Amino acid sequence: MRSTAGSTGRTGTVQPPERGGKVRRFSTAERMVHRATGWLMLLCLATAACLYLGPLAQLVGRRRLMVTVHEWSGILLPLPFLLGLLSPEFRADLRRLNRFAVYDKQWLRSARIRLMSPQARPAGKFNAGQKLYAGWIAGAVLVMMATGLLMWFMGLLPAVSRTSAIFVHDCLAWAITIVLIGHMRKAYEDPEARLGMRTGYVSRSWAARYHAHWLRHDAAKGETPDADKQ
């Protein structure tokens, strides 16, 4: 029997909302938050490269402009997140990201011994790797903002030297660059995941293969957004 958005299957479980055979994964607000945050992050890294890599700095020039763009793109980085808090779907996904389930531990064990089958790596709407990435990048951004402000306004914490702030800021910038490259590589290897972030919808077969607990549990609780409202 073909299910429609909000329908109930033969077993009595609420079926995930669909549109043209696809399941809604992200709302418009969530996609805009991701897109704006991504562009601001790339702008921060690009201007940082123009400031700290000698050959690139000579090629681009206009150091004062690069400093200004770097500072303000860093300050604005949390803004998409804060605006996203107005969205119920965004807040619901934050709760998912902050909650580790038993199957997340299994996912991490399978990742550690490099078992690649989806059955060996069960996941909800977000797998354990995505949850760890989200937590790490959120903490890293806060530290980057704090050290950046200390470099900008040295009077904020007189006990912390500018040299210490620069050291932490620069080391963490390299770590963020490496992690972001890994994140983009994973996204490049999964066209369906990119489609979900671009359009908001993914195929039911992909969701069942890689995020089975999302379909089974979140949909049964009625937490998956209604496709008809998109």
C-alpha cells in the first residue's frame, strides 16, 4: 500500500512524509542556516589564508580589507545559528544532535574497525560521526571567536597575552580547515546527502539504508516534518 504524508501503514505506525517517493529531511530554515554558516566559514578561512600565507598575501594584497572581512565574517558566524533557533525543525534537530543513543555507540565501534556496511553502522537522522562533528565544530567556533576578540580587544582579559591568543587561534584554524576538508569530502562522496541539503528531500531507500532509526522511531513519534507543509 502506498503511503502518503501523515498516513498510517498496516502495522499502525505513522509513515514518514513523502513527496514523489522522497522523504523530507531538512526544512528550508535548516538548509539556509547550513548554507549561510558554510559560506561565512569559508570566507573566514579564505581571508585567513590571504593574511597568513605569504605568496597568497602578496597576490591578493589589500591586507586591511582582508583583516576587516575576516573579523566581521567571524563575528557574524553564530548569526545563522541564532536565527535558526526560531525554527521548530532546527531546534528539533539540535536535540537529535545532542542526544547519543545506544546504536550510536555501535556506529562508532564499527567505524573504528572500519566496518562499512549500513547494517553495521545504524543511525538515526544523524549518525554518530555527524553528532561528534557538530559538537566539535560548535566548540571550535566559540574558541575561535573568543581568541579572535582577545586579539582584537586586548583589554578584555589582560591576563591573557596576545601571543597566546594568536597561537590558539592559528592552531585551531588549521584543525578546522582539516576537519572541514574531511566534511566536504564525505559530502562529495554521498550525492544523496547533498541532495537532501540542497532540496530538503532524500529517497526513502537511502534513508532506510543509512538512517533506518530515523524512519522507524522519529516518524513513529510524529517528529518528522510534514511534507505537505513544505
